[in-house]
Amino acid sequence: MAGPISLRVITPEAVSLDTTCSSISFPTTDGSVGVLKGHAPMVAALGIGELQIRGDSADSAMFIAGGFAEVRDNVVRVVTDVSEPPTEIDVERASKAAERARARLETTESAEGEHLDVLRARASLARAIMRQQVATKYRR
């Protein structure tokens, strides 16, 4: 059931993308979801990863982290904390963030009562790794 889908990516700062496409896939907390024209209405909590956008003439992607997606009447609204196209991802900064998160995990996982810091460090590490992967995938 190919056809146009309206996609709007919204962050706290701005509407970072407003376009039409033929299909979309995005990470949720329960796995990846793909959307084509005529998809059933749904709301899903977003995970960390790559928002893939397939258009008639070209494909594109964005790094997203957290938030939710709503699908209704061939319109997909992605409300996320972070939205970055691969060309705007600072790979070196992401690499350094991953190193810091790994170091934090090494020191806090052995300490008692540091559960919240471990969760934050793991989330930070996941964001950094996914930023690197999305940037590397699309900068070839």
C-alpha cells in the first residue's frame, strides 16, 4: 500500500523535519516499527537509534533519542528529545562521551547505592554509540 505519509519530527527547540515520504521506521522501547500508508493508529515510546525515512527519490535518516511517536491518518509525529541528521553528528564528541560513560560505569557499578548513576551512564553510552553508528553509516 505505497503512498505518501506525512512525517513531522518535533524537538523541544523546533520542528526539525516536516516532509512526506513512502515509509518510515524508528526504534521504540519494544523494538523497531515500520510504517507504510494505511498503518493502524498507534502511539509508541521511542528508544535510541535511527529514524529511517524512505522517499520516492531519496532515502535519509536521523538520530533520535527518547520521546514518543504517534501514527494516525497517514501522519507520523515523532516528538523526541534529540533529533540530529547524520551530517550534524560530531563523531569525535560522541566517541569522547562513550569513553566517559564507560569510565563512569566501571567506577559506579562496583559501588553500593549508585543505581541511578549506572542507569544514566548506560543511557549515555547507548546514545553515544548510536550517534557514532548513524553518522558512520551515512557518511560513506
